Amino acid sequence: MYYTQEQIDRANQADLVSFLQSQGEQLTRAGNEYRWKRHDSLTVRGNKWYRHSQSKGGGPVDFVMEFFGKSFTEAVELLTALLSSCVRIR
């Protein structure tokens, strides 16, 4: 499937805190950021994430690909669906 740049940009605007909470994941607030219980070296702030142990980070599409094992197409589809309604992937 092909996605327009507008659809990709929209997927990358997804709030990662809301996404993780919609998936039933536990987060702990740490100042302006959140720590994901499953990956304690990972912090999330709005639509950005950073994995301190690997000095690696990015946006929502990268996050879904990295931590949920989805392809680029699946990640964009999931995040755009999430922005339309709550979708649980498990």
C-alpha cells in the first residue's frame, strides 16, 4: 500500500503517551517526560521517544516499527487508525 506524505506526517503526529496507554502499557511520569515500564531506559515526550541505552530515538512511526515489530506500512496504518479511534494491537 502507498501512503501520501500527508498521511505519513499525520501518523508521525500521534501522541506516543496516548498510544502506549491505548495499548495497555504502563508509564511513569518523570518531569516533562514519561518512562515506559517495559523499557526503563526509554523516555517519551509528546510524539518523540528516546532510548538512552542506545542513544537512539525518533517519532511515532519509528517507535511502532522498533518496539511493536511492524513494517513501515503497518505502522502508518496503525497510527492513522489510532488518530481516528482507539485501536489495540494485541
